[in-house]
Amino acid sequence: MNLIQYLDGNGDRCVGVIDNQVATKLIGYRSVYELALASFSAGGIGALIRSTERGETLDHQRLLEEGRLLSPVDHPDPAHLHVTGTGLTHLGSASTRDAMHKAESQKDEAVTDSMKMFRMGLEHGKPAAGSRGVQPEWFYKGNGHSITAPGQDLHSPAFALDAGEEPEIAGIYIIDQDGHPCRIGFALANEFSDHVTERMNYLYLAHSKLRPCSVGPELRLGPLPLHVEGMSRILRGDRVIWEKPFLSGEGNMSHSIENLEYHHFKYSLFRQPGDLHIHMFGTATLSFADGVSAQLGDTFEVVADEFGMPLRNRLAVEKDYDGFTKDLL
């Protein structure tokens, strides 16, 4: 069972439920956030959906084509949606990062911090249930203002040195009234980073992640499958200029989902009642690693069967910042 958020013919917000590829309107809710809040006193989100009246059948593919799909989760105050992620969490992720951060002058046998972090995850990233494993690499990406809806343009900053896709799975969470994180589900994500800036110096990783991203179009309820296999593509017009499969799910990861969640939510900052979280779990597949550089107007596509409709966004550039700060004195 998957959820979508969309605009109806009058421009009003609605929530849709997709079950066995059939989409219907969920009566009485304007957002997944409202639905999640109501689920606290309804025995869970699945029970609430099953007891809620359904409306018209939806052509969700047409909603996507018409640009009426929203991000599958958002907050009425975007500052209360945290977008974060982890890196070096997938079994194939170390080689690309290691090569990116290893200076030409370093000997082949030199071990980078990236490789050290990856090995720590391999050895201690999947502890026994209820135990605490090693903490992963972690980064802050932004808040609700960073989220770009499916089908909308991804705006790279004018100062960016690169605009590269990162096909990932994201966990979607809400914090309950007692400060407990509650997982709503999972969604496809294009984490979107500046790999040239990151490669210049590992300490620039934080800068390279402060970019918009996109999530969805569908939010999958329930646990993440152990094996997820999808495809990441870049299209230039109607022509595919690059494509590569990507793997996710714990069977392809060096960390368990439980371990990644613990090391994010152990900070009380991230357990504030009513807040939403989109937490990205990393990838091992990048066009940048294959020497591909996206151009303005190119379309990124991320697709995996378990998550329904593909996530597509076109690359654009935002207006440059003038660089001046006003003094209130």
C-alpha cells in the first residue's frame, strides 16, 4: 500500500491510496502529515486508512504527467521537516568514494578516511537486535524548503561545480507527542549533490550536500524489502545518455536500518513532537563515477518496482545570490 499527495482539479490538496496499482482518494485528509497525526490514536496508519472512506478512483499516472503530484510528505511549516542522510552504507559505496577522495600523490596502499569508515560499518554496522552498532557518516541536507516535488525542476545553485544525482531510499518519520520517532514508510529519493566540490576536500562534504532533493512520488508503507533493485537514468531530450542499476535494502547494505535510525534519533534535537524527518540511506551508484556530467535541461529518473511511479526531475539552475548582508543598525 502506497500513499500520494496531489492537487485535484480545483487546486485543493488531497491524499490518495494506491493498492494493487489502483489509486483512490482518501476522504477527509489534505496531507499525509494530518493522516500520520491522526494515526497516533487510531491504532496505526494502516488501521486508519482501512477505516477511512474512499472517494473517486484516480489516474495517478495522469496526475504525474500533469504536474499535480506533490512530494509524498510535507509539513505545514517547512522548518519542521528535517532532511538528512548517511553515506558509505552500501556494500559497493566505498570504492567510488575512496577513489574520489584519494589524492593523486597518495600511494595505492594508503587508506582514506572514507575506506576506514566503510570498514567500520562492515564490521560493526549490523549489531544484534536491540544492540548499538557503530555510527555511520551523517550529513544535514536541509529542511522542507529543500524538497522538490516529483516532476518539478531541481534547481542547482549558480555557484555549484557539479549537479549529480544520487538514487536512494529515504525513510519517512514523524515524532509523536511523547518524543518517539515513528516510521511512516519509505520512498525513492534523488539526493542530488555536488561531487566536484566534495572531491576537492572531504571537509567540503557538508557544503556539497546543501542542495535541493526530490522524494517520491509514492510513499511505501510497511518495512523496506531486504533487496531493492532499481534503475537510475539521465535523459537528454528523449535519449538516455547514462543508466545503471542500483541496489538497496539491508541485504545490500553494511548497516542495518535500525542502526542508522538509532544514530540519527539519538539526538534530542531530532525528537521534537510534531516534526517530520526524511532520512536518506545512501547509494553506491553515481553517474559522476562513470565520468558523466549532467547538463541543464537533462532529466534524472529513479525507478524501482516496489515504489510505483518513477521519480523524475529536470536539471535547472537557481538565480545567483548577490553576496551582500544587510546591517540592521
